[in-house]
Amino acid sequence: MLQALDPPSLLTCRRFVLTVALLAIWSVALSPGRVFATAALLSSGCAVVTALVALLRRERFWGPSLNRWDEAAALLAVQCVTRLLA
């Protein structure tokens, strides 16, 4: 499936996977007892920062390939799931 993506979309997917992995590591390191609550908070912050970067770079919201707007939306989805699990 990843071979079907164009290079900018593939970069966005890689950046998202790396971000989620770092979120998981930081959540466990910061508060081992409240991992999901910490992950929800961190993913919210990452989504805001990613959206600000997309805004500053003037990326198209409904662009032809995946970009930082899509990454921010996926991070908000991660935040919703972790809130449900907390």
C-alpha cells in the first residue's frame, strides 16, 4: 500500500509514525501510571503544532497528497482514542 503513495505522502506517513512512536515513549517515561492521559495531552499539543506549521507553510487543506493538515487530523484521532482509553 505504501508503494502507491507519492513521495510527499510517504514522507507524511513516516513523520506520523515517528511522532506516534515518540509520543508513546514520552508518555511512558513521563507518567507510567497515566500513560493514556499523558498520550492524549501530548498528541493534542503535537496536533496544534503540526497545524501551525501547515498554516505557516501555506499547505493546501484539501491537497492532492497527504500533508501536515492530514497529519494534524490523524494526531487528533489518536488523541480521541487515547482519551477513550484513559
